[in-house]
Amino acid sequence: EPNMPDNETLLVPMMMLSLFVLSAAVMGFFFVAEPLMLYLDGKREEAVKFFLTTVASFAFITAVIFAAVVYVI
């Protein structure tokens, strides 16, 4: 039938959504697991510092990659 998408058209969005969910789970673990353990151990300042350092590092890496892409294009 002309209105039915082929299998490849359906698989691409499913694969992209799966990749996004996996990425969000891994990054959530990296961003939250260690600071949460530190916080629960009573090391609040160290937990906050570790979390903010992780976020800042990720933001820096993202900005460098974004700048590289913009520069290349």
C-alpha cells in the first residue's frame, strides 16, 4: 500500500530514540551516582563540587565540539 512506510523508515526513528534514552541513562548515572553517594555519606560540599565540576566539564567539551562543527561548516 502506498501509505505504509517501509521497515527502514520505521527503524531509524526507533534507533535514534533508543540511542537517546541509552545516552540519557548513562549520563544520568555519571552525573548523579557519585555525587549522590558522597551526599549520602555526609560529604555535602564535596558532592556539590563534584557535580558542578562534572557538569562544567561536560559543558566545556560540548562547547568545543559545537565550535569545531561550526568552524568546519
